[in-house]
Amino acid sequence: MDVDAEMPEYRALATYYADQGGALWAAEANGEITGMIATRPLSDGAWEICRVYVSPALHGGGLGHRLVDVAEAYAIAAGAARLVLWSDTRFDRAHRFYEKRSYVRSGPVRVLADISNSLEYGFGKPVNGVEVLDAAAAESAIARLSGILIACVEEGSGVTFLPPLSLPAARDFWRATARDVAAGDKVLLAGWVDGVLAGTVTLALAWQPNQPHRAEVAKLLVHPGARRRGLGRRLMAGLERAAANAGRTLLTLDTRGGDRAERLYRSTGWLEYGRIPGYAVLADGAPDEAVFFWKRIEEG
């Protein structure tokens, strides 16, 4: 790194971020600096998380998470609606760390004209909101989505799987979904609550030649710890917008009879068109009823 030619702000880093309306923090132990982080406002309510460094000897000890907690809390208190960051494409460990923090790949690769010829991935997340994930974002969300799926299956949600659902099986499911997103066969949405990726829903685009206007809704999932915050409703509203943008005006879905999802669908204008007793089985082998719904929406 050529500090003076490439990053002269390192000569007075705290001042650099303060002048931009942001802040810089350092972690200290036994009189030595062991880590650092900064944040600054950008535009349209976005704040960038910057300079995330932890002494290699302390990797895996939780210091990185504590630093990000501080920076995110500061940005959110200052009005951040979205958090973004950049990470070198070679730093796989850092990517996994950010994905644990509910960040997903966002936008194109950035090329830096530095000595190392660095390339950087963009990562981002809304503080509270719903977004459509492209293939790269879907791939980087696999860890969080797998945790949501496992928690919902364990809690008893009727979403194809039976408990206990293993982590490898959950990951395989979401990898297949990411491939379908890349192929244009599915639209995947994710929802965040207080900066945590806590929900998802999928739109499967009908492939039959005589049904170009139809799509099926699948895997509406909200982590049990994030329920009663309106996330399921926001996910479905986002899905309907995505369907309209894709030219799908007739949507269908099925759900377990009598569960909270059925109440949600009825309250948002979905119409029942039938029930099948014993459509599936529960973990104890008991028969489980399915309810089928449809909804017509306006093309975007």
C-alpha cells in the first residue's frame, strides 16, 4: 500500500471521517490497538461501514462483531436506512463474516487503481425493508436463509420439510434456489428487521406455454424471533410487485389449514379455492390439511 498516493486519509483517519459526518472507533487491549472500524453517510439514507480491521491473532474471538455492532448502531441512530460496505474479492473469511451479519452481495465488482490491482465486492442490507435478490445476493444469503428455514421447520411451519432439518439439507435447498434465480425461473425476496435478515418468500414463474401470466408463491418464511413485526405482510406486498413487474397477473399458493399464514393471506385479499385433507403429514405422521389460494394482480 502506498499510503500517501492511494490513501492519504490514513495520516489523520479520525479527522477524515469526522469531516464527512461519520466516526472512527478503535479497539484497545493492554495498551495496544487491536481493531478499528468507521462509518460515514453517503446519499439517499445509506451509510458505509469502512475500515473493518481486527488483529489476526484475535480473529474468531468476537471483536469484529462488537466493532460492527458499534458502527451499525451509530449509523442507524443517525438515520441510516441502508448499510453498505466493500470487501476485497480475495477475502473469503471476511465475506462469510459479513454474510453472518445479514449483508448480501450488492451491485457490480469495483475495480481499484491501486498497487495491488484490487477488486472489491459490494455488500449491503436495508435496516428495515424487503429486497429482490439477484443470483449473487441469493448465494451470499444462503447461511442466513438456511437458519431461517431450520428455525421455521423446527417451530412447525408447513413448508415441505419435517424436523429436524439438517444444515446441509437447508443449504442444498437454498443453493438450488439460487441456481433457479440465476436461470430466471424464480424470484427470491428477503426481508430485514433491525438490520437482521429475518424473512424470505419465493415466486416460482410458471413454465407452461399456456400460462405465461401465472406464478406460484412458495416458502414464505419469517424467523420465529422476528414475528409480529409486519415482515410477512411486507414480503407478500414486495412479491406482488415483483410478480407484476414480471408480467404475472395470476398468483397461486397453498398453506397449512388453520395456521397464521392462512390468516395473513385472507387479510390481504387472497381467495380460497379448495382444501385437501391429508395433503401432507406432520412430524408425528398425523395427516395435515392444505388450503389453496389465488389472487389476481395488475400487471406492472
